Amino acid sequence: MTMTKMMTTIGLLLLLQNAWAIDLRDAKEQGLVGEANTGYVAAVISPASAEVRALIAEVNAKRKAEFEAAAKKTGASAQQVAYRFYELAVQKTAAGGYYQDSSGKWKKK
């Protein structure tokens, strides 16, 4: 197989993988993930599939970076920023979506 064909094949596989990958909105709509009381997303149903676990890891890594950047700018702790984000995320959670209450129990909005 030539290098060009191999790169084309790899590119197509990556495009197909992204087409099949679940996104955060879909995962929330399906009740697979919800807003955890930590400011991060978490699996509502355990055990979560590998695809859902990968999504959670990706989203949470991005959120952590944003929380740390906001904390640095404002002088608050990353935990304080995350908690405020959680409060806003719960307010924005669509009907039928899940979030954790302060005790960690999942609630359906």
C-alpha cells in the first residue's frame, strides 16, 4: 500500500470515528451523563461504556483547564470556580437532563 493510500485510509477512518462518536449534548439527552456537583460531568449509569468514559475524560480535562484559568484571573480557587460553574450548569440543564444534588444523588430535571 502506498503512503498516499495509507494516509487517505487513516483519514477516512478518523472521519468515520468522529461521525460515530457521541457528543456531550447527545450523551446528556440520552441520560448517560449529567452535571456532577463538582463542576464536572459524570456517568449517570454505571458502568459507562468506553465511549462515554472517553467523552467524560475529554470534557472534564477541558473544564479543568478552564476552571484553573478562570481561578488564576479572578483570584478564586479552581474549586470555587468549578462550584459556580456547577450552579450555572444546573440552571441551564434541559428538562429531562440529570444533575447531582449536594449529597451526590442524581436528580432528573
